[in-house]
Amino acid sequence: MPNRLTRIVFGLFLSILSIGYTTGCVRTCGFDPSDLAKWYIVQTPTKTATTVDRGRVVFLETEPTDRNFSVIGLVAPPDGAFDSYAETINAVRTLGALYGADAVVLVSENSSTGWGFIAGRAGAGGGSKETIRVRAKAIVWR
């Protein structure tokens, strides 16, 4: 028969696990893990790299000048894969989190607008779509 402390710890573990699954951010925050692996280029393999919570990964528009850091990887999600800039940045932060980054630093960004049309039995439609391209460095503080 497990003691009371064991039951409490197990109950806490299940609670944390269920909260993570309901928010979709235990590891990949709703992104497909096989896609995430394709979007990350390891620069400096580290023995201490562990997954961290995405909320802990800071998004920086420029390299920090007040702290020393090491680049551990490059993040390059596919162009136009996301519907908004925020969704793209969250994918970049998620990738950094999977590899233990403290921050992701914007290397480049651009967007373009294109037109698309579709026709079928039910009719035709179309319009413009913005394509967002972001490249970033995953870094850890020294």
C-alpha cells in the first residue's frame, strides 16, 4: 500500500500532466514533432541541453549586448506555414525550448503577399495571403 506522500506526489504529477495536455504545451505546444525536427539546425551540441517550457524562452529582435551567450542552433520554419506573425514566433520559441534555449534571436524576417484562387463544383473563390519568413538563432546564456 503506497504511503500518503507517494499518493500526493503521484496525484500532483497527474495534475501537472493533465494541465500540460489541455494547454497543448507539454513538449511541442501543438506543433508536429517531426516537423519541428526539420526546422532546427544544431550548431553546438551540448550535453546539458534539456527541454524547457516555451514560456521561458525569450524572443529578441537583436542580439543582446549586455550578456554573453552561445548559439546552439538555427531555427528556420517553412515560409508561409503559419497564418500570423505571432504563430510563427511561437513556433520559433517552441523549437528553441525543445533544445534548451534561453532565448531566440531574430536573424531575418520578411513577408510578402500573394494571390490564390480555387475553383470547384461549389463555386470559386480566392484572395490574398501573406507569407511570413522568419529565421532565428537559438541561444543559451553563458
